[in-house]
Amino acid sequence: MKHPKEELTFAMVKPDGVRKGLTGEIIKRFEQRDLKIVALEMFTPSVKQIDDHYPKDEAWIRRLGQKSLSTYEKYGIDPVKELGTADDLEIGKSVRKWLIDYMTSAPLVKMVVQGIHAVDVVRKIAGPTLPYKAEVGTIRGDFSIDSPLLANSEKRAVMNLIHASETPEEAAHEIEHWFGKIKLNEYKRFGVDE
Ligand code: GDP
């Protein structure tokens, strides 16, 4: 088993994060929590890279559609009037396509972050998926306010500044997808590793 300080996660500043000039702020928030950046790069992704990043299985796509359906239910909106269908798979496919358009609209900054419970702590620092629900003090809660209602009505993905892996298994998969077999950078953080 890995030492607790060696847990790895994958995070990526999304196009709105880059375009709002928040790359430094986002990295700072990980570093100030004593997490360590061990790989970092700005790049412009291809459609295929993004398409392969997001799961393609039906269950994941339906879950994405169900999220929109529950938002519509909460606000008493008819999904058929809004999107022409109430089918979770169809809606999920649309959201996935909007996601690809969004993620290829500007450069991204990908990174590998290491530290104690890195996966959970990075998700906590990022805040929940929907910015309007994110607590002040999180990246999403401090710098964004987007909602699925607005995003769906404009036929685009919810803009939420950052992507972060949800589990250690997903992190391993995403690090491999985005960085291949690169050797991660090793160094000792003052006050953390010594
Ligand atoms: P994440 O792990 O926090 O990124 O969230 P998900 O894996 O559930 O969703 C992937 C991405 O799809 C999110 O980060 C948003 O950019 C977008 N998204 C999620 N839910 C919705 C939605 O209901 N409507 C729209 N338009 N976009 C959404």
C-alpha cells in the first residue's frame, strides 16, 4: 500500500477557468493546503481526447440526463418543451456533446496532485459540480455561479472551472489517459515532507 502522503489525483482547469485567469489561483489553493503538484501542463485538447476522457457507457450518460430531469422537476419545467424529449439517455447524450464543445473551446491546464487524501481533498476544495450550490470558500463557490437551468436553456455544459477525479481508481485512469507513462516529479515540500 502507498504511504498516505503519496495519494495521487488528477485535476484540470477547464476553459472558463483558463479564460478567467484563474489557473494560478486554483493551483495556489491546492498548494496552500499542503498538496503537491507533481505534473503540470497547459495544452489544447483534441475532440477525441475529450471524448475519451468522459465515460461512454449508457449508465453514465443516463445519469447525466437524469441530473437535468431532476433540475426540471424541481423548478416545474417541462423537459419536452425545453429539450424536445423527457428521455434521460437522449438528454444525457446532448449534455455530453455540449461538454465536448465546452472542453475544446480553449486551452486546459492538466495536473497531477499528490498528498493526504488528495482525491477527496481536491474535490472538497473545488466544491460541488453545480456552482450555484457551491459553498463560499470553494473554488466554484468563490468564482462561479452557473446553473444547469441556465446552461441547458443555452444548450451548453455547466461551466464550473475545474475537473477533479472522483475516486482513486478514476484518478489512476485519468492520469494514464492525460499523461501516459510519464515519470512524476519527485521533491520534498518544506514543512510537509521534512
Ligand atoms: P463532475 O465530476 O463534478 O465534473 O460532474 P459530472 O461528472 O456529473 O458531470 C460532468 C460535467 O458535465 C460537469 O462538470 C458539468 O460541466 C456538466 N454537467 C453536469 N450536469 C449538468 C447538467 O445538468 N446540465 C448541463 N448543461 N451540464 C451539466
